[in-house]
Amino acid sequence: MHSISPMPPTPSDFTSRRRLLLYSASTLALIAGVGCKKSAPATCPTSSLTPDDLNVRTVLGYVDSSPDPTKTCAKCQQYVPADPCGSCKVVKGAIHPEGYCRVFVAL
């Protein structure tokens, strides 16, 4: 009776294992990095605003999260910083520092 001995690993097996470990480590690093960023609240309160104030926010296209990271309320001349939500010289109510509207003027 002949016994079949296992084949020794080939260089491509090591490469595949190395690649798998690299991808796994990269994925874990990305997931861990996402949770590390300190962020302001997702939404700043608007309950004290009148319907007219809310309408101005809508007309000016105010959003709590800017689609362009280079154009955020915190980088606007109109923004008055406060923690966690600031205010604006043009738009009434609490303003998210990562927000955006059409009256954005870069610092």
C-alpha cells in the first residue's frame, strides 16, 4: 500500500496567503479608522424655527452634510462657531459645522 504524501506548498500558495492576510489587515484598518473620527451631531435642532425660517433654509439649500468637503459651514465667512452646532449670519437656527448652503463664502 502506497501512502500519498502531501505536496509541499508552492510559491503561489504563499503569495495567495500573503495577499489574503494583507487584504484582511487593510479591511480591518479601514473599519477601525472609520470609528475614530470625532463627528458633530448628525442633525442640528430646528424645532424653535418659524415656518418662514425653515423656508429660507430650504430655499438656500441648507443641508447638515456638505456634498463638497471643501465647502462646509465651518469654512464659510458667514458661520459663527459654537459647540456642537454654530449659527450663521444669513441662515437662522442651529448650523452644523459640516453643513452647506448656497450663500457659502470661503474664508
